[in-house]
Amino acid sequence: MEHFADRILEAVRAKRTPLVVGLDPRLDQLPKPLFERISASSDPLSASAQAFEDFSKGVIEAIADCAAAVKPQSAFFEMLGARGVEAFEKTCDFARSRGLLVIGDVKRGDIGSTAEAYASAHLRNSEFVEMENIVAPDAITINGFAGLDGIIPFADAAQEQGKGVFVWVRASNPSAAVLQDFADAQGKRFFELLAEQVALVACEPKRIGKCGLSNVGMVVGGTAAPQARSLRQKFPQIIFLVPGYGAQGAAAADCLQFCKDNGSGALVTASRSIIYAYDNPRYKEQFGDNWEKCIEQACQDMKAELAAAWANR
């Protein structure tokens, strides 16, 4: 299989945007017709899982032409148990059928055989006959708190499968700074130390694609302290997955600082500001109850904002 970094870079070039749409379905925010279907069902659990699947597929249809990838958040599906996991798998398959790369936002992390098992569960395509139609995501997010022992098993599994891994290095939430910006006696912050550890794995020659980028990337929030953006210069072979746009307060220009001079090397993610655009008066006034059209327009608007911010950098 083609190297993940080469595939994601090609997707960015084909769609002319680094935009990745997060799929975070929430019961209390589903479009009214889907929510009402759950309320009327005698089996609300199954109905909820089906609604999550239908909603996610609707989002995918709406954004397929203007996003490079989708990032389904497994937690929202997992809360519905086995039926939710099945909906997650079907969502990933559908996204792939619409030509989108899939980054599974699973943030697993452990060491040794447990890390290997997590990696197999989320990165390796199953060898079981009963599961042969289930294809794992193109990449996943992981938690790097355990250090290299917790990163290498995932990186190796990704390498074998032609897939990618993004290690959570600097979060976008406000309280993250308490721990992740904590500095040692020499002034080095925790997230900088973690980034250096990730780079030891990511920058191994075997992990670099034809495009010069690694299949092991970093998650660094667009709302992070300015010092976090220095990681772009320090690690030119790293792809950064950048959350925080929109609902979390990061602007397009903030997120694009993680791009290289040629525009590559960063993926900018947005979830709530796009997938719940039908709750935004701006779009509701335009499209009424057509929730798919609201989402499509919000995606197009973000793509335009990113393009404008890049042109004016």
C-alpha cells in the first residue's frame, strides 16, 4: 500500500485544502428528524446507533467534495456499545467509498503487548474471515504519555499496513497548559520533550514517504501557546494534525502556522462548527431545515477561510 504521508498529501492537493472534518455525533444535537426517530423507537439503543450512522453518512456526503479527510471520534460511537462500534466501522467504510481518508480519533495508549493489541484493533485489517470486510482507518490518534514504549508498537503496526499515527503532543483545551507547558530547570516544556521523543521514531528513514514526510505525526492544538508553533521549524518531516479551529477559538491563521512554506505538513480539523452548522443562525436562515446543506456550506466556508488566510500569511 502507498505510504500514508504520500496519500494524505495527495488528498490535500486534490481537494486544494488541508481541511479535515471531525465526526462527533451527539444525541442531543442530532437533526430533529433523526432525534424524533429515536424517540419513537421501541429499541432506542439500536435506533441511536442507526441515527449516528445515518447522521455521519449525511455529513460525509455533504463534505466529500471539499475536505481531504474525516476524523470520526470513536468515543461517541463507543458509548452505544457494540451497536455503536458497528456504526463507527460502517461510517469509516462509507467515508472511504466517497474517496475520503479516515483518521480514527481513538487516542489509545499503553505499553508492550497491550499497545500491540490496541494497534492491531485499530490499524491492522482483520485476518478473520468474519471480519474481512472491515477495513481499519488510514490513521489513528494515540496518547504518547507512556513514552517510546507506548509509541513504537503503534508506529510499527502503521508501517506494516501503510497507515499513519498521530501522537497527541499538545492539546487545544485551556487547562492543558497546566501540565503540558510545565517546564524543567532548563526551561524545556513537557510538550517539547514529548515532541522530541516522538521525532526519534517519526524521523527514522523507514518511516519517511516519497514526499519527505513521516507516517508518524503529532497532534498540536491551534490554540496552543506560540512556543508550540516552533515545532514546525524543529521537525520539518512531521505532519501536524491541528484541532481547535472554530468552536475552540482558533482562527484559520493560527492553525496554518503549522504548515511548511510550500503549504504542506499540516491538517486542520474542525468538528462542531461544521457538523452542527444547522444550529447556526447564519446557515439556518439560508437553508432552513436542510441540515445537510447547512453542513456543506459551512465546510465550503471554512475551506475558503483557510485559503484566504494562506494567501494573506
